[in-house]
Amino acid sequence: MHIGLIGLGRMGANMRDRLRSAGIEVTGYDRNPEVSDVASCADLVAALTGSPRVVWVMVPAGGPTESVVTELAGLLSSGDILIDGGNTNYEDDIRRSATLSESGLLYVDAGVSGGVWGKTNGYGLMVGGPDETIEALMPIFDALRPEGPREEGFVHAGPVGAGHYAKMIHNGVEYGLMQAYAEGYEILAARNDLISDVDAVVTAWQRGTVVRSWLLDLLILALDEDPELENIRGYVADSGEGRWTVQEAIELAVPAPVISAALFARFDSRQEDSPAMKAVAALRQQFGGHATKPAADG
């Protein structure tokens, strides 16, 4: 099987490696010629063999994705498949799918979780699209997902839009979990008269407790690298999906106090430094390779 992959950043390059190691032929394009296999999107489409041609777009959501999808619409042919693996708003997926279908192009939205660790551990995948299209793409999804039962790392969530909708809610939940760990860390650190080693306490939670998780493991890794989190500023960005989750909760009249509070805490982090937000910033860097602000920055 041959796939085109556009966007070879932190996740895209690792996805290319994982796909190739599974025997999937990949032609990649990136604006950075040092990592790109071809010189342009047009060259990528021309290099693809077989039918239908499949192109996976892995660039930042919004304008960059819109631009690439528009360009590909003029290069691909009826029956070809375009997959958007970025953090796109599900409403944009539904709109794009309708527009592309007028030219006979098939569209799939794929929510991808796993960050910079996905190359080794596999990626959690939440996809949306027609049954027959998803079935045709299963060799690709199976190569990317974690080892083990398919249903534990992959879901065909529904029609176009469902994949990114599921990923949106996933990220909202992630906000709440990260904030809870961070606040627990700050409370422990505040009682230095009683708790002599915060790292040791959090490490002890890794086995046998109900709060053990991969996020907890990553917090411990961050503390091992910087025990007092002195080298990181407690400034935490948000990629948009937490906001969309809160907006969706409002539209559906579903109470979401934890996710909402976690989102607002990120806003607060941009006004005043705090140990809790340092912990959240460190977690985002650990699992996703997201940029942080040095402690010396204003």
C-alpha cells in the first residue's frame, strides 16, 4: 500500500517512520526540504501509485490545513481519499467533505493521540467516514495504532466529523486530568514542613493506586528532569480543542465544570506564574513535545 503524507513535523515524521516499518510505502512532503521526500504537493500526488490514491494531511488546523486541502482538491481525482489527521474542528470536516464530494473525492477525519511517543507506542486513532472507505484504509490504521486488540487503540467513531469530535472531547478530558495532577502536585509542594519529597510521593502513586496513568508517569519523568520545575515557566497554551469542548457542553447543556475550570486555569497561567501551571506545561512538553517558555522569560 502507498500513502502520501503532508506535514513532517513532530508527529508526521514519526508517523512516516512507523508506517514504513510496517511495510507501508510512504511519500512525504514538508515545506522543510531537509525532511521532505518530494519538492511539492503536486510532486507527491504524481508519485503515488495504485488506485485510489491516499493522502494524509498532518499540518496545523485552521488556515494551513484549509490551504493544503484546497490545493489537493485540484490535484486528486474522483475516488481518491484525503485524510485530515490534524486537530480540526469537526464542523470544518463536514463542510469540506460536502465540498470535496462534488468532485468525487472521499474525505476521512482522523483524531490522532500519542504525541511524540507514538512512533514507539503507537497512536490512539478516532476516525470518521464511510464504512467502505474506512475498511479500505485499515492497513494504514493498523500500522499506526498500538499493538493489541484493535478496539483498545482504534475506533471508527461514525460518519465524517465523528473522528475529530471524539478527539475534541478526548482533549477536553485530558485538560481536566492534567489540571488535577498539577493541583495535587502544588498542594503537596506547599506543605514542605510535612512532605519532604514530593517526587517520591507522586512516584508511589504509579502502582496499585486508582490515580495511576500514563500522564502520571510523564509528570514523574518531568520531575526527574527538573525536580523543582525551576527551569520552566508556568505558562500553558491551549490548542483550541478545550475551548471547543466547553462550547459544545454549553450548546448541549451538559455540565462540564472540571474541563471548564481546567481551561480557565490555562488562561490564568498567562497572567501569573504558579507551580501547578508549571506542572501542566511540563506534561504537555513530555507527551507532545509542545514548546515551553523558559523560567527567565517575562
